[in-house]
Amino acid sequence: MFKNNFTTFFIVLSLSLIGCAKRGNITGGLKDTLPPILKSSFPKNFSTQFNAKEIKLNFDEFVKLRDLNKQLIISPPMKHEPFILPTNASKFITIQLNDTLQPNTTYSFNFGQSIADNNEGNPLNQFKYVFSTGTYIDSLSLGGTIKDAFEKVPDNFVSVMLYEKNETFNDSVVFNQTPRYVTNTLDSLKTFRLENLKAGKYLLVAIKDKNKNNKFNPREEKIGFIKQTITIPNDTLFELELFKEVLPFKTYKPAQVSGNKLLLPYDGKQDFTKSKPKVVLKNGATIVPSIVTQFPKKDSLHIWFKPLKADSLRVSVTHKDYNKEYTIRIKNQKKDTLTATALQSGDINFNERFVIETSNPLVKIDSSKISLTNAAKEKVVFQMEHDAFNQKIFFDFKKTPSEKYNFTILPEAFTDLLDNKNDSLSYKLTTRKAEDFGNLLLKLQNVKRFPVIIELTNSNGDVKATAYSTETTSIDFNLIEPALYSVRLIYDDNKNKRYDTGNFLAKQYSEEVVYLSKEIDVRANWDVEQVFDVSLPYIPEPVKKPVKKKSSF
């Protein structure tokens, strides 16, 4: 009897446990967070007297390659890139060499974060395969940081290169030869380290290598360099500032764009503040009167002339040491009409000038036909400046808060090159209350030299206010738009009141730029006082709220 009861109890208990087991969930254990491990390689990593055509890497689990074209750095660069297989998941990676290896040279394949396990994507960080065609592995290194000469944050994926200064070296190597050694900051680093170097003398260069050919293309790419020769071994940490060069002035064949205008493209964001290109237009041996202006927001000039009958025109361009001549066929096309456009409408800030841009270059402005009145119909005194090259007219006048203004321009106040005249024009402007704006007092400390340019920029990098100081260290930015501002200081070493970039061949660095580490929160009806210690490096800090004070006009 007891035996039968025990048997029954055992069966019921077993069924209960089975039922419980069915209700349970399989967790699968802890998530894999470990990167793959290299089990073996052939030839072995860090081999010497290397002469193989193929390299095999064997891992402890299935791996996959990702972003190999961005992450893999081969130093010295190879003329013919190797084939790296497979493209799908595998425990093996094969590197097929397609280049003749240099004798007595240490090669490094740095895979960055391109090798990852197939399941979880855990990367094998900065895995390197190194070999030497000589009897030893070069073991010297060089490091440093990169920054942008003008912007707050430098580009990612910047190539840092060493060119050997041997008997064939010249400065043009950066344009037409690959470097002896190369590394890359990849997508998250602002530091660099070149390893497995041999002793010697080198040129150190950084390039934002957009076309990934290990050569400098000044039309599209930024460059940074150290002027002095780098001797290795060297334990100095170098800082490389990248900048975009202004290309030498060079024009391209003009194109006719209307019955009275040619478009002349040129290279680079040229500085025409001191001298402008001289353009001579000829119909046969006769000089055709013309006016040259800047095409807005384009690297091109407009050459204006009165419509004429001619099969072709000769265009000669002179600027400093540059000379070029073109012949262009002329077609009968529609001529340009005169329009005037205000660059502001509605609100105008207290610190800005009212600007009118004309479609055609003006040869005459009759100021007696231009008047400015306020809401009470009282005349307001204004000063006028005509920038003929940029086809703009600037009007400056004292503005009072909460006021309405009206510019009235009578017919025939403007006369252009084609004898076109304007119709009646009217522009209405208003100012806001002073309490809608904020004030910023900036106190500079440890300025190394003068003059300096101080600029306030918004979150998009647009310059919203600027000041120029030849000796003053207290800078007032009054009645500015409420916003979060960044502050930068430019050492204007050539005193031309603008930032000047560097030039590699001239061994010229960019003008020095310093940023305030934090943004400044300027609010409506607030006064903000901020110390800017120019000697401190740029380190972003959280924004602090200013102390509220009563604003006064």
C-alpha cells in the first residue's frame, strides 16, 4: 500500500516539475561584449625579412569587416591597394598584396575598428598587422594633436603624414607623391600617433584628404604643417592647424550672359579690398568702356558694357603678376534692366546699416532725390556710401527705439551704365524697444598683441556682431539680438581688418584665432559682463545664466 502511494506521489511530482519547466524562459546567458581574438597569422605578426604575397589572419570566432575604406590605414601607403577578403562573415581574413614592397621597410596595416565579431559587432580596436622587409622592425614613434585654424572643432578623418627629407625632397612632394608614413585621426580622435618609424629627418603634414589619394589638392582640401624639419627620434607633441588655402588668382574663359554683360569665373575667395583685377575690353583695336563688379556669393566677376555690334570681343585680365587674354564671340541678346532691392525689410537693428543692392552698376546717384523721415514726418539725417564693386548702397543713421522710418527714393535718383533710371521707390523700416535687446561687455585679458578682431557668432557660425581694437581691452556689444553667442578673437597681424588663412608653399601659417571656452547667453533686457582670457585654450563649458540688470538705451 505504502509503495503504491509513493509511486503515485512521485508521478505527480514529476508532472508538476515538467509543467513548471514548460513555463520557464531561456535567457541565453550574458550578452557577448568581448572583441574577437586573433588566434594565429601567417606569416606571423611582426615578421622580419618578409617576402610573402598573401597574409592570412585566423580569429577565434566569425568576424566581419565594416567601413574598411575609411578605417584601414596602410603605412607606408601602397601604390596598388591590396585585396582584402572575404566581404562576408568568416573566421579568416586574407590580404593579397598587389604592390612591390620597398626593401628594408617596416609596413603597418592598422585596421582601426573595421574588424568586429559577426553577432554583436564588438570591434577589435586598433588591430595592427606589422612586418618588415628588412632584418628588424622600426620602433620609433611621433605624436601630437590636430585643430582647425579657424573653426572651433576640427574635421574628422584627417590624415597625418611624414615625408622623408632625402636627396630628392622638395616642397612639391605633398602635391604629387605619397608620404613615407601616414596615419589617420579616424572619426573620433583629435590626436594622432605615427608608429614603426625609422630615424631620420621629415616634413610633418596633416591633410583632410577628401579623395583619399594621400596627396594635397588645394582646390578642395585643408592642410596643416610644421615649418621646421622634424628629426626622429623626437618626444615633442606637435600641434597641426588645418586651414583652407586661398588659391592663386586664375581666371577662366568668360561667357556672355546678356546683351551687355560677361561672366568671368576665377579661382578662390580672393581679397580684392586693396587691389581689384584690371579688365580691358576691346572691339578690334578700340577699347570698349566697361565696369567690373563682383558677382554676389560666387567666385566670378561681371564685366559690363553698353550693347554694341561686334562679332567678337577681346578680354584682357591683369591682377598683380597675373595676365591672361581671351577672345569671345558676341551674340545679340536681351540687355539687363535696372532694379533695386532692399536687403532688410520690416525690422532693422540699432547697429546695422540699411542696404540697397542694385541689379546693374550705377554711374550716378542723385542724393537730393533720396529722403528719410520718421513717423512724425520729420527728416532724419543719414550718411550714404556707394560700394560700386559690390553694387551696394549703404545708409547709416541714428536710430531711436520704437520708431518707424520711411526711405523715399524719387525717380531718376539712380542711373546705371546703360542709362536706365529707377522708378519711385519706398522702403519702410521699424525699430523695436531697447528692452527687446541685450548688452554684452567683453573684458579681454592677456592679449599678446594688437590689433585684434572680435566676433560674435550664432549657433550656425554666422557673424552677428564684430569689433576691432587697436589697444582697448573692454569691448561693448550694445543692443544685440538675444541669443547664445560664441566669441572668437583674431590676431590681425597684417592689419587688413579681416582673417587671413595660411599658405603651404609660402610657409605661412594662418592668423591666430582664439575662442572663448563657453557660449554667452545674452537675453532681452539683460546686461552681461564676461571676462575672456585669451591665453586659455578652448575647452567647452556649460552655459551659465547671467545676472539680470536693468538695460538702458
